[in-house]
Amino acid sequence: MLWQDIWTVFWRDWVVLRRRLKKFIFSRMVAPLLYMVAFGWGLGRSIQVTGGSYLDFLVPGILALNSMNISFNSVTPVHSERIYHKSLEEYIIAPVIPEAFVIGKVLAAVLRGLISSAIILFLAGLFGAQLQLSALFLLVLVLNCIIFSEIGFFAAMTISTYEEMGQVNTYILLPMSFLCGTFFSVHTLPDLVRYAIQMLPLTHTSYLLRGIALSQPVALTSVIVLILYALLFFGMARWAYLRLTK
């Protein structure tokens, strides 16, 4: 059955994560701490933001970019399994529904993204951030994790070398990390650049998380956009995996 196969794939990744959970948690505390000290305590003290402190403005952006990076990089080890270890064939010949393999890997990456996000929220509370959390906030965070884990899965299934996987981070994730409303509002950018950036999923995530956290009006159409992105990239990830099974 589909759900049994999903659980099988997910459970394997959970066992690996559980054995390394302490190291995972401590390693995920480093970057958020640096961001909050540098931008929240350092630069943030000289910046005034409508509706709260710059730290309150910053934390949702950090959540967006961190969940993007963690979710993407949590799936990319599948690339090594396919290219170098040749262990992906074990899943291909196993009686596991292809869609279940994709969903199981994506859910495992989402779990890592949510654990990392929980760490950031905990640290943000220690630094004095005042954020309003809700079910919609969690939904947006989960959708962001899903989208970028699917992108990571698609890349792992289609890219041939380790160097090319690194280029995805350089040319796609890194620009989005700084331009998609994570550290500043995109309204300050030139119109043409702003329109292009507003089409990217991380921009919608940043504005939704920030709007919800600061109790500001949010465009629910952005939630629909994220759902459509999630469906699109799931179809691409599924196609990429099915191509290998033929």
C-alpha cells in the first residue's frame, strides 16, 4: 500500500537522523546564532522597522531561507546513492511504489527542516523576538520545506556530477537566500528585478511568514502559489525518478 511504502522509506531516514540527532541539532544552531548576533544585535540596533524590531523582521526571513537550505540539502544525498554508491537500485528493484519513494524522501527532508526551524524559533525567543505563531504559519513553513526538498530530489535524480549539484546551490539557492525578502523588503529593488523575484517561491514564503508572525495582513493567494509550486515540483520529481526505473 502507498502509505506503508511511504512509511518504510521515511523510517529508514528517521533512523539515520535519530542516531545523529544531537550533532544535527548543535550544527543547526551555529548559523542562526551568527545571523541573530550580527543582524539582530549588531546591525539591527541601528535599523527601525515598522511594526517591531529588526530582529522580529529578520527571524521569519531566516526561517524561510534556513528551511529552504536544510530541506534541499537533506535530499541531495540521494545523488550520491545514485551516482557513487549505486545503492539507489535497491529501492528501484524493491516492491516500493515510485510515488511512495519520492514522498518518503520529501517527508524526511521536511522533518529535518521543521526541527531546524524549531531551533531557530527557540533561539529567537532567547534573543527577545516577539512573534505570533499559528497553524497557517506552520502550513507555510511545511510547504516551503516540501517545495525545496522536491527541487533537491529532482536535482539528485537528473544531475550527473557532484560539482553540478554544488552549482545548484551557487546559482539558485544562494541568490534566493539574499534577494527573496529574507533580510530586506524587495520593494526597494528596481521594478524589473522586483517582478522577477516576486515570482519565486521563497519570496512568497518570506512575506507570508513575516506577515503572520508580525500580525500583519497577508495575501492568501501566496499560499495557493506555494501549493501550486509544491504540486509542480512533485510532478517533476516523480518524473525524474520514474525515468530511472525504466
